[in-house]
Amino acid sequence: MSPITGALPITLYWVAVLLLAAGCLVTIGIAHWRKKNTIIAIAAALLAVDLVLVAIPSPESPVGVSVALGVLAVAIAVLGGGTASNYVLKLSTRGLVRPGLFGGIIVTEPERLGNSLLGNAGEQHEVLRGGRTIGYLERFAIAGTLIAGFPEAVAVIIAIKGVGRFTELAAAEARERFIIGTLTSIIWAASSAALFHFAML
């Protein structure tokens, strides 16, 4: 049973939930617009506060609030996860990984792969191209399936991404970027979807 009773407190509760979610989305937009990944920390804080707010036993949400919160949750997941991933990757790699022209990173071919000598050792090329677009699709799919109540689909999404990127993960920096970026993206998308899930409990 919800501790919030009465028409006015219930209305104020849902207004606060929606305003926090909208504020999170606006902050993500500012981070994109100003090209400052550090601003995503503010969006993460707003998302965390909103999650705490909806995690308490809440009154039944009106249909309009449910729809608005679902749309906001998906938008936060899709748009914010990329900036969050970039910020975490920058912190973890200390800015030492060179970006490529097509959204990937520049890696140097290793001298060996297992016990085999490689003929193209020392060559540089771009791997993990198209990461931004893949990230948008990945987070949309994860948030959508979680909101729809099919968490099992997350395993399929991750498997598809892993199989598609498998041949590009020979370099250590590519593996590191793939794992860190994917985990950050999944955590962000799941946290965003949790806004809707907790509100519906």
C-alpha cells in the first residue's frame, strides 16, 4: 500500500516523477549540444533520484502518466547511454585510445594471434565502426523489451552484438572498449526502463 494518499499529494508525486525524468532528458540534450560528456553525471544523478522516488510504494499512475513516463524512459535510455558510455570509456582509457573517422578506434595489428605469426603485424586500422548507431539500436531494444516485460530478450540482443563484433576483438584495446561500452550501455538502458517498471508496480 502506498504511503501517499489524497488527490493533491498523488498529483504532486507524479508531477515530480515526470519533471525529474524530463530534467534528465534535457540534461542529456545539453551534454550532446555542448559536447561535454561530464554533464552526463548530472543526468545520472537525476535518474538515480527519480528511481528512488518511484521505487517507494507509489499510487496507481494515470494512463497519461504511464505513457509519458514510458516515452521519457525510452528517450533517456537511447540518447543518454551513448554519452554515458563515452564518459566511462574516456575515464577508463584516460584518453589514450585514438578515435577513428567512422566512430570506431584505431588499433595496431598484433604480431601474433595465438601461435600464428601475422603477415600484417604493425598495421593500423579502425575497428568497432558504427558503434554509435549500434548503441542507439541496442539501448532502444533493451529498454523496449524490459518495458514490455520480456527481460529474456536482453540475452539475445547481447549475443547478436557479440557475434557481430567477434572478428574485431583481437586487439586488447578493442576488447576493453567493447566490454566497458556494452556494460555501461546496458546498465543505463536498464536503469531507464526501471523508471517505468517501478512506477507500474
